[in-house]
Amino acid sequence: PNELGIHDMSGNEWEWCNDWYGGTFPSGTSDPTGPATGSARVIRGGYWSNYASFCTVAYRSYISNPYIRYYYVGFRVVLVP
């Protein structure tokens, strides 16, 4: 497992997150969820064609249209006990 306690697949494909993208967060913010609404979804982890610096769980980007399929974006089903 990675530093978040999950088995990470960073660098395989971007991981689509349920959070809306909201720009930057204050220093020291832990596990930000972003705004309640928006037009862009957060993606994390990079994919096989990115630079290595993008392929970490800390790297955060966005998809401007979350209703379109992208071959380089997937999602992970997570069960929270």
C-alpha cells in the first residue's frame, strides 16, 4: 500500500475523483474535497504517457467536461467501512 494505505496504480491511468475542482487549497490542508459544485472534476495520479512527476497521488489536475469518456482516465471503487 502507498502512503494513503491503499494499493495505488499511479502512472497507469488518471484516477477520476468525485471531488469538484476548486483551484488551490491553504497550506497544510489534509484531504481537501473541493467546492460543493463545479464544472470540472479532479483527476489524480497521471497516466503512462505523462512525465514521472505527474504520476503520484499528490499530483492533482482536472477534467473540464466530466461527461465525456477519456481513454486515459479510470476510477477506483472504494469501500469505506
